[in-house]
Amino acid sequence: MAGTPEVWRQSFAVRAYEVGPDERASVLTVADYFQEAAGEHARSGGVETFDLGESTGTWVLHRLRLRFDGLPHMRQSVEVETWPSGRDRLKAYRDYRLWNEDREALAVGTSAWFVIDVERRRPVRLPAGLERFGPAEPEDALSFDRPPEAPEAAEHARTFHVRRSDLDRVGHANNVRFLEWALEALPSSEGLREIEVLYQSEAVYGDDVVSEAGPLVEGARAHRLARGSDNRTFALARTRWTP
């Protein structure tokens, strides 16, 4: 970990294939930037994976909250800052900021991660030494709200099929795909201010994912992603919207 910066800074240029008809990056692109910067910081510090003896430990996202004040436009240069922001016995926390060229914050985020045994697919205690990785007195860019809950009734619903292109290096659906499935159940994502996801189980190739969204209540919607074959919950989410 020696020589690894406490706060990782990584620049990105918004590509044409990362924007929509309004020529602005999607919230999914921002989530991808955050994930990429977090992975590079962990790799630089030698904590991307862990030797568990007969198996390997790797990071799995448990919870994510993102808030957006703006989205970068095509070919704009942006910078992600990310840093470890705390830990307990089983979870490590990491925060994020996205800046434009004028050092205006476009988005902030916070996340909670488990280390899992890849063979057993179960969380393990955080490996020793992680307390030396990151700032000694970390700043919180954003805090978690109460956990998301399932909608009482679905106002919108749509089913997706997990493709090979949805999978990550561990063999399950990439965590950003869950954000995509939650939002794609809606007629539009215009006015999205915030999204929070609580990941509960992994989705793998061939799964059918049923995405349900409840009605808008006081500016927020509840979402649930479930496996079509047995109704097992993959994730719960909450979105907040500008009036």
C-alpha cells in the first residue's frame, strides 16, 4: 500500500457511445466511472483480491447510493475522486465525487462492500491491514438513508434476460446492470436526482430479471428486482426525482 494515494483521482473523457440523445452521459456511465476508479485504487494498493488459503477473496458491492446535480456532456473531461471512508467487521465503505473542469461537483456517492470467498460465495471478515488503506480521517461525501424497501404495488414492470455481456469477472451480473434494469422499467428517467440500491443476491447468465417500480410518492419510487423463476429478490432500490 506504500505509495498509493489516500484519495484516488482518475480522469475520464465522455465518449460519444456513453451519451444519449441529449448528448449527456447517463447515470449508468457515472456509475461505471466510479466503479472503474474504485477498482484502480484497490489494484494500486494491492487490495483488489485476497489470498484466503484454498480460495480467493474479492470485493462484492452490498449497497450503493448516488446523487446527481448534473451530468457531463459529450467529449467533456471529468475527474473522479474516490477514497475508503470507513469499515466495520464485514463491510468496507467507499465514497466518490465527480468533478467537471471548473471543479464543480456533478455527482457524489457512497458504497458498502463485502469481501467474499469466491468458492463458497460467502462474505468473510475484512482482511487485516485494510485500516492502513485510505485517509486516516476520511470525509463522507454522502451518507446512507434508511434501506430501500419493496414497492407495495407495481405501477410499472418489465422483464430482462441476463446476457453474457452483462457478466463481470466473477461471473455474475455487473452491479451497474441492476441500476439499468431498475430505471428501464420506467417510461423515462428524466428528472432522476438520486438512486440507492441494496444488493441481496447475484444474478447469473440465463436468469430472467423482473423489474418492478412502485408509484411516485413524495418524490420517491420503490423498486424491486426479482428472479422470474422463483421470485427471489436480487435487489431493492429507491429513486428520488426532481419535481
